[in-house]
Amino acid sequence: MAQFPVLLLVVLALAGCASSQTVTVKATPAPADSVGATTTTSGGVVTTGASTPVSRPTSGGWQLDTREHVDLWLHGFAMLQDDQSLVPYFRLGYPASIAGVRPAGGVFDQNRAALQARFATNANLTSAQFLALYFASWDDLRRGVDRFLRDEGDVRLARSQEELRMYATIRTYFPTASDRDWLQLFVRALDDERSRFYRAFWQQEQSRRSSMRGSIDVLWAGTYRSAFQRFIRNAMQREGRVLLSLPLGGEGRTLSVGGSDNFMSVTFPTGGEDPRDALYVIAHEAVGTTATAAVRDNSSPTDERNGDVARWSALAAVRGGAMLLQRVAPELVAGYQRYYLRVARASASALAAADPLTAFNTTFPLPANIVTALDRQIDIVLGGI
């Protein structure tokens, strides 16, 4: 679990867990370039230099897409974090799954211990998984971070309002000199990963999963986007992009910066998996902020101090996804429950049960009053109140 601090010009609406983070930025966090390259903006996404800005959705609603730099950024965290959460941040066994294509050595492996050590002293570093969603490409992210580091994260040295907001956004995740040292090393290591294998690997995977992408698109655009539309519109934003991400599993990453510049990163199933897995994570992400609100409204300061609020918020997002599907796509409920049981490493008997409901509720337990409040809150959001 991670909490998200509030800093100058960046308002973070806390979601209570690292998977769903709704962020409102007063204006576009686009960096000004002091070395000659142009700076442009595509809504809330930063673009600098000669990079091509990300196009907006052309037909409204939430569109499927992919982003190499987002996956590269998440790849770095997946390679560093040994996450034992009930619903892990990344696909189970992700490092082992790419061991055959990833060459050993390089900057990343040489500095793995130093990179991993920082998580023990700054638990909020996990929240920095969201940073790549602010940028349109790897070159843009690297260039923006270079400027931020050049000025030692000092927002007073920003040369424009856009650069000020970009600095404030990055500083949210990397507030201290030690954090910025980590960021510099992390970006250098990822740059090396990208040139040594990741860019080619990512492109090959997009080709290899093209039929899976097509199957997800048929399900999403043909049926389920309209089923989810009312809830997502009332709870979050009218339109944005659903990013299919290679490293992610049952925990997505959701970022809202207003307008159409909203992102929901979810798992990208591979061959032999079910294309509906991506829809299950969309349901989990869509209900995240609603679940957190239900938990916070029905818990005490003692619960907060004990860590129960953070734990219940993660459980409520999983339980809430099933509640949402029961209302908008009941045919997906059992599959959703089995998917999250697998993600939570449930027993074979639990996965084999004809009706997964009992195992699902047992694996993701919540106090009765929170279950009732969450159920009611989902109805309220669907009703548009």
C-alpha cells in the first residue's frame, strides 16, 4: 500500500492503494526545453523535443492502446520488487518469464542491490510506478527527468509554468536528494535495458500478441465498453485510454489528469490466456476510488493507524469489481472471481469449485459494514447521484 502526498500545483486524490490513483493537475505538466528542442502538449501528456505527440481518442469513450515507455518503466519496478501482496503489483513470475530473452549484466544488474535497497528506506517509492503515465514517450520522460535532476528538483528554478508543474509532479515521487539519486540511476539503468533488449522485445511481443489484442478489442469495443461506460463516466472521466501492459497482472495503474487524458493500465494476456482477463482488471480499476471511499467512510482513526484501511481498500477494490460486474456484465462475474483467486495464489480446490463465490469472499474478506457500504456506493455511482 502507498499513500500519495499533496505538493504544490499537484492535487492527488488518494485512492488508498497503489493500483488506482486519481490525479488532477491544474494545467498540463509539460516541460520547457532549454536546449533548443520544441515543447508541445497533447492534453495531460508531456511531449518534448521531436517526439510525436500521442493522439487523442477519435471516437470518444475509452480506447485500447499500448505504450512502450510505460511498460519499460513498470518492467524496472517488476525486476526490483519482491512483492508478496495478496494481489501482487505485477504478473506472477514476471522476471522468470523474460529471463530467456533478457541478457544478463548491464547497468541494471550491476546496480540491482543499490536500487532495491532504496525501497526499504522510502516505502512511497512504489508510488512512482505512475510517473511514466505523465509522459508521451521514453525520450520525453528521460528528457524531463534530466532537467529535473539538473535543477536538483528545485521548483524555483523552473523556467516556465509548464516546467514548474512538471517539476512538482516528479518531486511528488522523488522529494529528497537520495530519492533523486535513485531516480537518476534507475533511468540510466532502464535506458540501458531498452537499448540492450527491451525495445526489440516489446515490439516482438506486440506482434506476437496481435491476435490477443484483436480479441480484447472485439470484446471491449463490441460489447463491454458500453456496459462499463455509465459507471466509469460517473466515477472517473468520460474518455481516456486503456493501456494493455506486459508487466501488469491483477493490479492496474489508473491516472486521471482531466479531459480525455486519463489512463488505465491493465494486464495484456499472452497466448493461451483469456482475453477477458483484461476486462477483469478494468473492472477492478474502475471501482478502485469508489472502494476506497467506502472503506474510509466506514472506518476509524484506529483502523487507519493499524493499517486496516489500506488493507481493506485493496480488498474492497477486488470485491467491488465483482459487484460492479454483477450489475453491468453478470456473465463475467465467475470468471472475474477465478481470475483474482489465481492472482492471489489460491488452492487448486478453490479454483476448481463449481461456484467460486465462497472461496472468493474468504480469500478477500471485508467487514460486513464495508461490504454493505460498497454495494450501496456502486449503486449510487451507477445512478449518477
